Amino acid sequence: MSAAPGRIKVMVVDDSAVVRQVVTEMLQADPCIEVICAVADPILAIARMNVQWPDVIVLDVEMPRMDGITFLKKIMAEHPTPVVICSTLAEAGAETSMAALAAGAVAIITKPKIGLKQFLVDASDDLVTAVKTAAKANVLALRVVAKNTADVILPAAAAHGAMIQTTERVVALGTSTGGTQALEAVLTTLPRVCPGIVIVQHMPEKFTAEFANRLNRLSQIMVKEAQSNDRVVPGTALIAPGGRHLLLRRNGAQYFVEVMDGPLVNRHRPSVDVLFRSVARSAGANALGVIMTGMGDDGAAGLLEMRKAGALTLAQDEDSCVVYGMPREAVKRGAVARTVPLSAIGREIMAQHRY
């Protein structure tokens, strides 16, 4: 089968015949997308890819003969291609899905074990959007993970003296598509003594806890899913829980966070704008704000508020972004003091430590 010119060529790989049928119908309903094939496992997918390579792959994780993670790693190593994971939403499976993101998947669409067909119909807009976003993704950036040691950020001898000066410093990071890899690249380069960090990563509920746990295992700093009244202290990064907003508060010289429910902001909960606005109000010039890879404009307005409040504001550069949407919008609005590559963000955070 040959794809129509200009349409996004999609391959669906899932061992469920129902999923293959429903996903194919949903995607085909969009005039910009063409499903070139739908197969039951990666072995069949590889055979078809030898004939025609897709622009985007919609991939399940648990399949016979070859699991989705192994297949994903093979693709990213041999022929980097945007992949959207369509995975069962369950706490037990969250770690597997995080492994998929770490291996190079662009996005996750979660699916339940019960009521699957109706869920897929209800989630059609999300899936179509994910495929279109993936088609524009810079998949080569997904493979760029900073491997520098803490020595290139801060000499060990200066760590103790700088720590005394960081009590009232805070760093706020906001990101979306491609952010799981970007945050790993940043946080794993930081030494144990660094400014307190608050993070919004657009991610579904039940995934953020395992994501934070994974980063905690890989990093020298402590990384955890935020809970209300957690203190923002040096050497700790707090990640907003999926489905809830994260706000920075201040009590005297101490920062703490509040996790709260509420309406979607810029179609997101958690929202980067909510976090950045709270940081502008509570930390002002004592903060660093960084907007990173992601689609849309969430965070642009909040980053501008941070800049007006005296904070240093940075944007990840286009070359290192998987999707240069959120940073572009922030730059357009005048919210960004400087644009830097992903590999420099860790050093910028440590420069705040010495401020």
C-alpha cells in the first residue's frame, strides 16, 4: 500500500485486534493521517517496515514474540522514528511506560483494561493530536542525554560555601513533550548540593510517582512526587503530580509547595503557568525559570510574570528540543532573557546556587 502524498504515514502495532481496528478507524478519519498498516507484533512490523517506513508508530508495550520496549530501543538505535505509546494505565505498568519514554517514545496515550473500545473512541482527539505532534518531533534530540559529571557544573571545593547562600533560591522548570528525557538529562548532572527545584511535566495521573522514583534512582539529588507542605530545600526536586496543580508558597525564609485540584489551565493540570505565576509571587528575583521542550504555549505567560518580577528566565533552544513549541511562544512574548541548549541548563541551575 502506498500512502497519499503529504499525509502522515502511521503504523499501528498492537496484539489486540480491537485496538488495531478502532485506532485505525480513528486515525483514518483525519484527512492528514493515513494508516499504512496495523500489525499484531513487532516481528510483523519489522517485515512491513522493510517495504515502507512509517512517519509515526503507535505502539503497545506488552506483546508476544518481542515486547514494545525492546522494539522501541531497536528503532531508536537503527532508524530513529517518532513513537506514540498506547499503554494500559495501571500503577504496576507505570514503570514500563516510563522506560518507554526513556527509550525515546514521544508521548503516551493511556488505555484501561476495561471499557477499552469506548475509551479509545472518547480519546480519539488526544490520539490524533499525539500522532500529529510526534510527526513534527525532533527524534534525534530524544537520543541526546547529557553525560557530564558534576565537575563541569561546580567544583567540589566550592560546594559547602555556596550552600549557605542558597536558602532562599528556587528553580522552576516547565516542560511537556520530550520533557521526560530532557529532565533526565538535566537532573542527573546536578550534584547533591544544588538549589531547590520545582517541576511541572505534563503527564497523566499515576505516572509521575514512578517517573520521579526513576529520576531519584539515577540522580545524586533527591527527586520525588510533590505533596502539599513539602519544603523546597537544596538538593531536592519536587515534581507536580499528574492531574493536580503545583504552587510555590513562602513562609519567612522557607519555601514549600501546595498541591491542589482545580480546572485545567491552558488545557493542562498540572499547568506550567500556574507554577510559574506562584514562583513569581513567592520568590520574585530569587528564582530561576526555565521553559523546556513541549507543544503549545503553557508556561509562556507565567515565565513573563517571573521575568517582570526580577527572575532570570531561560528557554531551551530549538536544536535540542523535541518540540519547540512552548519555548518559541515564551520567546515571542518577551519572557526569555536567554536561550540555551539542553546541555547548559544544569550549569545555569548551579550558577543560581552561587548567586
